[in-house]
Amino acid sequence: MSRIRQGSEHADMNQDLLELGVLAQNNPEPLVKINYDVSLNDKGINTRGNMANLLTLANGSKDEGSMNKLMRDKSFTSLSDKINTIPECGCYVFLRNEERKEKYASDYHRD
């Protein structure tokens, strides 16, 4: 149990669900005594599998040749460029309106 309490990352939580499910399956007697629904053990293990798949999709592939990674990186770059254009345009459009121009000013400067 002390190992299960350690860590706070998504991958660690996923591993913890598996370990708790296996621990509960191997030791059902104490759980039955407290009226615990042991069918939840399987649900936890299945949820862990689904979470692992979602985590993999969310993290994306780290393989440099992966089409998913390439598309994610291109999308990020394109979106980042568009988002950076908004304050630049706003400062120009509202050049003579200090109140509005101030709302588009940013301390962040791209290199």
C-alpha cells in the first residue's frame, strides 16, 4: 500500500488502479466483510485500461517519424502563430486609442 500512495502523475495513477484491483482480487475476504462490491475490482482494472489508452492519445506519440506527432506539432505551430498575431494587430489597429491598445499589449515578446 505504501508504494501505491507514492507519486501523483497520471501514469502513476493508472498503475495504482491496476495494483489496487489486483490486490482486491487477491484478498476479497476483508472486502466482503465490509460489504464492498467486489465486482468493482474488474471495473477498476477495465477503467485503468481505458485510461492508459486515453493517456497515450493525450500525450501523443514521441516517435519523431509519427504522423500524429507531425500533425500535432504543425497544428501547434500554426495556432501559436495565429494567436501571436492577435495582439500585434490589436496594438496597430488601436494605435490612437490607448484604452483599447492597452488590452492588446503583452509582456511576452517573440524572438
